[in-house]
Amino acid sequence: MVIETSSRGERAYDIFSRLLKERIICINGPISDDTAHVVVAQLLFLESENPSKPINMYLNSPGGAVTA
């Protein structure tokens, strides 16, 4: 949990939501079809927010399903 303080008050984020806000995607563990769908959705969301800004991805995986 990460807590941000601003003039509007405090807001709590889970760490992966906070990283996504900074355009950072983390993939940990085997890549399943569900994991692949979530990552594609995150990439599409970030691309729609700002197509010219870079997206950083950190991958820590032994591999995954062929269909993913």
C-alpha cells in the first residue's frame, strides 16, 4: 500500500496501481491467458492516455502458455 498526500488529502493505492499510474507494468510469474489479457488491457489503456509517452515493462517470468 502506498499513500499519497496532496492538497486534496490522502489517497491510498496498492503498489501495482501506483506503478501503472507512472506507466510501469510488472509481470511476475508464469504468463497465463489471463495474465496476457490484463497486460494487453494495461498497454492499450496507457497508449490511449498518451501515445507518445514511453511505457516501461519489467518481466520476471519463466515463460507461460503457448496460447498466451
